[in-house]
Amino acid sequence: MIKPKLTACAVAIALGAPTIATANDSAEMEKIRAEIQQMKQNYEARIQALENKLDQAQASAGKAEASAARAETTALQSGQGCVV
């Protein structure tokens, strides 16, 4: 008599265990998805910050080139240019 009850319990546990595991797996998968989404957002923010720094550096370089060109023109007009 104990064996049929034990067998019935074992069958019930065996059939119920995948459902419990699936629920845990589903929650774990959702947690992983949320972490991946956060990583993507952090990555995108870092890329945007780098692109902004690049734009600023290019703008500064353009201003420096324009300033150097004006200085060269002024030096040549005043006869202070170096002859090499």
C-alpha cells in the first residue's frame, strides 16, 4: 500500500517539477533580458558621449586651423613671415 502512494507522489512531483522549473527559468530569463537591455542603454549612452566629444574636438580643430590661417595671413601681410 505504501508503494502505490509513493509512486503516485513521485509521479505528481515529476509532472509538477518542470512547471516549477519553467516558472523559475522564465523569471530568470526576464531578469537576464532586463540586464541586457540595461547594458545596451549604457553602451548607447557611452557611444553618444564619445560622438559628442569627437564633434567638439573637430570643431576646436577647425577653429584652430582658421586662427592659424589668419595669423599666417597677418604675418605675411606685415612682412614678418619666415622665409625658409
